Amino acid sequence: MKDSVNKTELVILRSFEAKETDRIYSAFSKERGKIRFIGIGTRKIKAKLASGLEPINMAEVFLVKGRALDRVRGVIILKQFQAIRADWEKIVVAKRVLRILDKMSPEMEANKEIYEALESWLFRLENSQLKNNTERLFLLRLLWRVICWNGIQPDLFNCTCCQNKITSQVRYELILAQGVLCIDCLESGQKRQASVLVNQNVIKLMRILPTCSNEVLERIVVRKEDLAVLEVITRQILSFSLGEKVDF
Ligand SMILES: [Zn+2]
């Protein structure tokens, strides 16, 4: 009987050595979210498939149903991201982000918004300077989609202390993984642990970032200081959730 072959578009997140000359791959696919599969003999020198399955690659992979894990039959490389690979700092950031995505994605749960955000960020990283504002916004949109997907985003609309609606105010105090304080609670000096003072711009960014389209992201003008605060908050939320120090 002929095996049925499944063609899947994906980004390779990570790979792990398995028994003998095999390798196990973790990837984020367009149609099925995070999946894992095995490459038989891909650790052998000159294994034909191996170069197509390098982490960061975007590829079309042909999978055959296996007992525990699906097996790779073939691969068509869609994008190798040569400029990322040629830049040591970019590789470090890309690998860190792919690792976060690997750890925070449930298996076989499709999420096209995350796939699209990942794809757009990788192309942005490939074609622009690392850590310019737009590259960072594309990355932060991806990470905030992951944060929202995991349901660990702070409440940015109601006061975490008195539950009243947060109206427009100049200064906010964000209590990580919980939410913000309204101006009354802030002024009455409600003390909280692990909190950060943020301004309106940062709150606005956190509210809109996960749903922004590429066109909107490209038009957002953001100050370096605000971006830096948002990065600190994002690192802390991810570190808290993963129980380890996260950087990107
Ligand atoms: Zn309040």
C-alpha cells in the first residue's frame, strides 16, 4: 500500500539528535500549528534532506504518517534567510525567538495569525538592521500574539485593584501578569510587587500590537524609550511564564 504523503508549509524551529543518525524536528506550520516529525538518517554526512531542514528555514515538507512521529520524505526550501545566517547577532536573536515559540506553542493547534507574524518578522529581520524600530515592532507583535494565545496578557482595560474601567491617564503602573492600576488606586499608593511605571504610549502599544496588520505596523512611529520599556515588560511576562530568564 502506498503511504499517503502530506505536504505542509512550515518554519523549522529547532532540531534534536535522536537515536543512531536520526534527528527530530520541531516546526511551526501554517495549517496545523506546532508539529514534530523525524528525519531518518538526517545526521549522516551529506544527508540530502538535512540542509533543507535547518532551523529558521521556511519550507514545504512532505510527511508520511509514522507510528509515534511523522517521517520526512522530502523538502522544498521556500526561504533560507541567508542574511540572517550571515549575521551572528541576527542568528542569536532568531534562535532565541524560535525557542520561545517552540516552548510556548501547544502541539497541533493551528494559529495562522502567529504563523503570519513569524513569517513577516523573519522577512523583516532578513531585510533590515537588527533592532531598528520596525524590526522590533514586528518581533513584539509576534511575541504578544504568543502571550495572548497563552492567555497570560495583563488586563489593560480594568484596574487590577478596584476593577473600575481604566480611563485615559498620563501615568500607569503595570503589575506584571495582572494589569494596570487606575489613577485613584495609583494615587492612594496601593503597593504592589513587581510593578513598572509606564506611560500612555506603552499602554496603547500593548493594546493594539497583537491585532496590527503589517501596513499599520510599518506606519507606527515609536520612541526608542517606549520600545525599551515594552521590551522589558515582554521579557518579564515571558520569563515568568516559562520559569527561566528569557531574552530576545
Ligand atoms: Zn483602581
